Amino acid sequence: MRTQQPLARAILIDAVYVLAFAILQVTVLPELTFLKVRPDLTLILSILTGYLFGWIDGMFLGLAAGFLRDMLAGRTLGLGMLLLMYAGLAAHYLLRDFFRRKTWMGLVQIFLITLLYELALALLSWFFPMLPDQVPSFSQLMTRLVVTMPLQGLANVAFGVPTLLLLRYKGPYDPRVLGEDLDDGSTGEGKWRLI
């Protein structure tokens, strides 16, 4: 059971990370585009939080990161928040018995969930375009699915390594007490905490 002190620490550190990652996402990273992809820091943060610290942390951090990113980017609210919330939840529930919560398997989670996230965005933009006169063609959709999605996954994995280390050692919970269950007892008996 968590006490009030670690909970307050977790909220404060999560708020700092969400703010820093969202600001970097909309200010610095648009300049770092390589082969038409750039890492999605808020998605990486949501996935790793859900994977490492449980569904509650992943869900709330995903909602907060999506809200802030949508606000800073000047987009309509809702879709980014929901997709990042689902990414945090998926990271907790997706193949958790197979991964057994090993810390380095968070990078595999980043790649898999990035592919699912990009697939959802591609299909939503095709079926429900933001501007009705700018519907992407089927060839553009296939190019995105075959070329851009794997590159996006690899870019997210590359930026996921330092984020994983940051969350593991300077994260919202003290690394010395990470041996105890943080949420619902489904963390694989602490086996994920071994690097």
C-alpha cells in the first residue's frame, strides 16, 4: 500500500515529466524530423508509465499528456487524450504475462504500441478526415502503413531508451521501494524490475 508521501512525489514528478515532454514535443522535435518521422515523446512516456507503474498511472498520465499536447499544438481536444490514455492502458495489459514486466521489454512495448497507435491514426484519418476535401489516397495510406509506421516505431524506441532509464531511476517512485506492488497485484511478482 502506498502512503501519501510517495503519492505526492509521484504526482509532482509525473507533472514535471508531462510538462517537459509535451513542450519538447511541440517546440523542439518538429525541427528534428528524419525520414518524415520524429519521436513522439508523450506517447513514449505514456507507454512506459503504464508498463512500469501500472494501469492507473498509465491512464492518468496518458490523459494529462494528451491534453497538454493537444493544447500546446492547437488541435481539437479529445482524440489525442483518448489515444494516449489507451496507449498507457495497453502498455499495462498487452502481453503482460509474456513480457513478465522486465524493464527492457518496455522497449518492445514502445514499438508494438507505436504501430497500433499509428495504425489507429491512419485509419481514423482515412475514414474520418479532418478536412473532407483532403482525404488521403489508398496509396498514401499504404505508404504510411508499410514505410512510415516501422520508422516511427524505431524512432520511438531510440528515444525510449533514455526515457526508460529516466523513469526507472528518477521516476515517480523511489527505486528502493519498487519491489512492492504499486497497483492491483498484476505486476508479475516484481520480476519486471530486474534489468
